[in-house]
Amino acid sequence: MHWDADLRLIVQALRDSGSIAEAVPWDAEAVAWDRFDLVVIRSAWDYAERIGEFLAWAETTARLTRLRNPATVVCWNSDKRYLLDLAKQGVAVVPTLFIEPGTQPIRGDFERIGGVVVKPAISAGAVDTARYEPHQSADAMQHAEMLLGQGRVVMVQPYLRLVEEGERALVFVSGTFSHAIRKGPVLTEPGVLDNDRVPHPDVARYTPTAEEVATAQTALAAVPSLDPPLFARVDLVLDDNRIPTVMELELIEPNLFLVDNPRGLERLAGSVFAEAREAAS
Ligand SMILES: Nc1ncnc2c1ncn2[C@@H]1O[C@H](COP(=O)(O)OP(=O)(O)O)[C@@H](O)[C@H]1O
Ligand SMILES: [Mg+2]
């Protein structure tokens, strides 16, 4: 199992607070999940490639113990069609054309959008994601057809150029804003599908504007659960009118950038500890 920086810090912080914390691969054989008061999903980077198996695991585990985030939230958040739910609630999201397998992509749709991003609705880490200049719409179509041929729902979005000023990632713990970072654009060259891209290039600390925090809060309010998520990351990009726009909402296994945010680590460990104690009582 690969221990990333966040995982190391969280486990250490929990142990320092007197908890018994273990990191267990979600797909490990014969794990008695019911011996844990709380199971917190972290670092499950392979979930998108094994979505059926992963969601089944989440549902089963949620019946045995308290799972965070809850299985229903994990399921909802695993497919970027949740952007439609956010839009219905009035949240500014990247305008998205969803194409279902079995339907034919329409050239005119791509040409109308201009510079586009093509990506699968179920994905993480910018895998199978690429952008195309307006003159590359034939390549963009071909990319969409390749994904549709694999039985996947495809998203076509305008390429939001201001991503080059930095995508903002706002981290919330138990519904309260904790900290944020800014990262550079991932899709640096148009017309290239490269699955070895760095998902978080040039990360820097960032203080979000009040408008950005408000947008992220509205997005979180649309999550289908009574309690706010234990952890959440809302990724925003400015659109061409400089309006903060939701690129994605990460409620499954996001990098929370805890390395340079000791207060965020403290908040998260505090919330995990409180939930575990409540579940045990
Ligand atoms: N519409 C878009 N405009 C500009 N950049 C985009 C767009 N969609 C995706 N990207 C770039 O690709 C990266 C990955 O896409 P994203 O939607 O966040 O999916 P995931 O992180 O789940 O793979 C983003 O961080 C961003 O750099
Ligand atoms: Mg992303």
C-alpha cells in the first residue's frame, strides 16, 4: 500500500491523540471492518478504474461500521453527472455536455464550444482527459468516441482558459472552511492524451475570496446527506467572466494538502476522533 503524505500525517495525528489508527487497503482480503468504530476512506486512488467493486465495498462496509464519507455520498460523488444536481441548485458549474454510450457525438456541438476538454464522467487524476483547440475538433470527437466505445459516459466542456491563473482547491472539514491551495493547469498541451500527467502541479498556499468560499459552500449544501461531509474539497476555476465556477467536488479520496496546513490537519484529526467516539458510544 502506498502511504501518501496526507495519510502519514493523519494516522500520526490520530495516534498522538490516543486513538488506535490503522491504514488498511480497501480491497484487502478478510478484513473485519466491524472491529473499527469508524472507517475513513483515504488515498483509494484506484477507485475510478474499479468503480463497481469499490461502490459495492462501500455499501457493504457502511452496513458494518460508520463509513466516511457515507456510501450514498461516495456513490453520488463518483460520477461527475452530480454537476447537473449542483446546477439545478443554482451553483455555477463548468457548462457540460454529457454524451451517453450508444449515442453518436455531434461534430457541430464540439465546433460550437470551440476549445474543449473531453473527459470521462467517472475518473480521477486527469486520466483519459485532454483538451483540444477549436481546429482539433475531429481529434476531440475521436477521443469521445474512444471513451463511448468503452461504455463510458463522456463529458465535453469549454476549456476554461483562466485555469492557467490557477485552479483553487478549498478544503472543508465537517462543513467548515479550513484551508485552500492553488494549483497550475494540468492540461498544458492541447491535442495530447497523456495519462502520466501530474494531477496537482505547482501547488501554493492560497487565500480564497469571499465569493469563492460562498460558491464552495453552496456546492456543499447540495450534497445529498443530512450531515456535512467529514471532509470535502471543492475545486474552482474562474470562468471567462471571472466567476468562480465548480470544476469538481471531491468527497471520496481527495488530496487535502495537509502538509503545509497543520491547522487543517488538526481540524481533520479532531473531527475523525469526535466521529469515532460518537460511533463507539
Ligand atoms: N473545462 C476545463 N477547463 C480547463 N481545464 C480543465 C477543464 N476540465 C479539466 N481541466 C483540467 O484537467 C484537470 C482534471 O480534470 P477534473 O475535472 O478535475 O477531473 P479529475 O481531477 O477528477 O481527473 C483539472 O484539474 C484541470 O487542470
Ligand atoms: Mg480534479
